[in-house]
Amino acid sequence: MLAIPEGVRGLLERLEAAGYEAWCVGGCVRDALLADLRVLNGTRPPVRAPEDWDVTTSALPEEVMALFGDRALPTGLRHGTVTVKTPGRAVEVTTYRLDGEYRDRRHPEQVTFTRSLEEDLARRDFTVNAMALSLRGELRDPLGGRRDLENGVLRCVGDPDRRFQEDALRIMRGMRFAAVLGLEGEDETGAAMERNRELLRDIAPERIQAEMTKLLCGQCAREALDRHPGVVGVFWPEVLPMVGFDQRNIHHCYTVWDHSTTALANTPPVPELRYAALLHDIGKPSVFTLDEGGVGHFYGHAGRSCELAEGMLRRLRLPNEFRERVVRLIAWHDRDIPRTDKGVGRALRRLGEEELRLLLALKRADNLAQAPAYRGRQLEIAKGEAILNRLLAEDACFSLRQLAVNGNDLKALGLRGPAVGRTLETLLNRVVDGELPNERAALLEFVTES
Ligand code: ATP
Ligand code: MG
């Protein structure tokens, strides 16, 4: 039987004891079932146990508030949601409801509460999200979500065109569930995603961003992107020229799009890295040249990719630091980092350990997505990584923080103003390059003598 966490059980018991119906519903039921299925058939990778447990109940919001007193917070009364604190987690308790007309393609104009679980399940987006689980382990699944989950199918509840027209964010949610859960859109659902994709223009970029980040980090992100590049093209038209773009170069066996999604699939699911992998070659189509021999070249593509990615990430309102990191990874993806202490030390100085490791992961993935005969750079990358590990183990100096002298030391020698910072930079460069030891006496001597 599917395990419901203790705190959530207590909450369900309390509601039932007061004479109401109460069920776990939505994502938590789906994920718990999926985890079970995957353990059973052992074919697909295990998914994490659900973290958020949502509850749906026949009790009205004010009844829930009254029942739980201090532990209840009216977090979304208009939509019937009360958040109840339980040991271990906060649980969203939402009254069975029907959604009214959707006017702005995102928010129902009005919600109507109902005493029918079936009606509540029917308002939900996908069959796999429209299952309820009781305290006693009873599964309420009138729309066939379990069967769809078993078959790896993503299917809208009801008429897909209508559901996407009510709320276009569901198109992105659909792609995200496909990517994260490894589902494939049932034909009508997939076709309706394409037919209604332009409606995404009405959706706030922040919401698209949230779905996109989860989508890109999904185990099946590549497949989901491959099925619907046109959907991504609505908010990121820059991706469209990549699709089907033949690179005309022996290093490549994939189109720019296939290369990018393959690289993405070869990276660990770190959001910045996944964005960088998808966008690292986005500038290629616009800098493409063909030489007399009929060979394709992409001079300056990294810089062009940075420009495009910068605008695309801004459009989706990704936070500044996030965007800057992605753009830096793209800027560096094609740079050769010499496999020497100096080469790796300089990169470490510029990027820091965390980002340099992401860059190495990107380089690995980029190389694995080239033509088979050219995948030999893995060895070089491993060499660079070994040097990085050794430098870190030796506590090598690569930041001002680690330098054996600081600004006060230089001021004591009589330096003032911008000269202090400039001199520290010079010292650090020399230390990273192995021209000076990171020792106080030697550094001060260098300063007095120059
Ligand atoms: P996760 O929490 O893993 O992102 P989830 O399925 O729990 O996935 P939530 O956004 O937490 O997604 O929503 C909880 C449930 O509410 C969903 O499972 C679904 O039944 C319903 N739901 C959420 N958003 C929508 C929507 N836009 N249209 C219809 N139903 C929705
Ligand atoms: Mg959820």
C-alpha cells in the first residue's frame, strides 16, 4: 500500500472524524504510484518520493479553519485553500471545487465549491494528476490516471483543446510532466499542445520559467523538447533556426538542435548547466559560413550564443546571477583550458571551483554530442579535472582571499587608493601563474622592488 506520511494521516483522520471526506490528491498520489510502479517493474529509474502532499476535502474552507484553529492559515481562501501545519510538513487543504470560466487564460473567474470528489478530479489538468488516495489506501481514479501512468501516457482530462484554451500554462506543465516523469503525450493531447501553443503568449514569463527549469532538469528533457520545439519557439523563437540545421562539418553527426539536446541529456541535472547546454550553440545558425570545400564553419559562435542567450534568459526573467553564470558557461564552452597548473589555475581564478566544475561537465557533454570519431576529448577533460583536484587538495591560491598579503599590508608599504587593488591583482596573477610563491615575505619584497 502507498505510504502516506504520519502528519498527513493525522490530518485526514481529523477531517474524517468530523464527518468530512478527505483525500490525498494530485502530484503526491501520482508520484507515490509511480515510485511503486517503477520498483515493481524495475525498468524505469526510480523517482523521488513526493514531498508536497495536497489534500482535497468536502469541508468548506471555513470549516477547515475552524477544525484546525491555530494550525490553519488562510493561504488561498478565494480558491478554497487552507494551509494546515502538521508535524513534519505544511499541507495544502483545498475544498472540492469546480472551476468557472477562464477569462485571462490563467485564472478561473470564479470557483464553485462542491461536495463531489469526482467533480473536483474532473477540473484537473492531466489524468495522472487526477487521482485521489484515502487513508485506507483506496484509490479514486475515475479518469484512468493509473492506467495512463503505467503506459507512460500523458493525457488531458476531457477535451485537450478546451483545457489548453482555459489555461495555456497547462501546455508547459504537460511538457514538464513528460520530461520529468518520462511520459509521452497521447496523440490528441500532443496535437492540441501544438495547435494552442500561441496562447502561451498570454502567460507570465515567470510561470513559463518555472516550468522550463523543471522541464530541462527532467530525465527525459531531450525527448520532451524534441517532440515540441515549436512550443519552446513561442517564447524563444531563437531556437527554431537550430532545428534541422545541418552543420556540414565532419566533427558533427547531429543538427544543431539535436547536438544541443544530446549535450543537455549528457549533463547532470543542474539548472544552470541544463540551460547552458541547450543554448551553448544557439548562435551557430546565424554565424554559419560555407568554405570552398563545402565545409561548414561557425566562427565566433560562442559570442553570438552569449548575446542570444542573454536576451532569452532575461525574457524568462531568470535571476541576474543565474543568467550571468549561464552566459559565462556558454562563453567558455569552446575555450581551450590548457592542461597545466597555470591554465587550470587561471580558469579557477576566473570561475571559482563550482563554476569550473560545471564548465568541465558542459565540455564533456558537448564533446559526447559530436560525431563518434571526435569524442576523444573526454581524456583531455579528465586530465584538466585531475589538475583541478590536485590544486584544490594542495590548497593552491586562486583568489584574493587566499593571497598571503592583503590590502592593509600594501597600505603599510605606502600604497594608496586604486593602486592597492591593482597591486593585489598583479600579485594574485603572478601567484596563479606560478611566477611568485604565495608567501608573505616574497610578495612584499616583490612590491617594494617594483
Ligand atoms: P509538482 O508539485 O510535482 O510540481 P503537482 O502535480 O503536484 O506537481 P501542483 O502545481 O502542485 O502540481 O498542483 C497540484 C495539483 O493541482 C495537480 O496535480 C493538478 O491536479 C492540479 N493542478 C495544478 N495546476 C493546474 C492547472 N493549471 N490546471 C488544472 N489542474 C491543475
Ligand atoms: Mg504539488
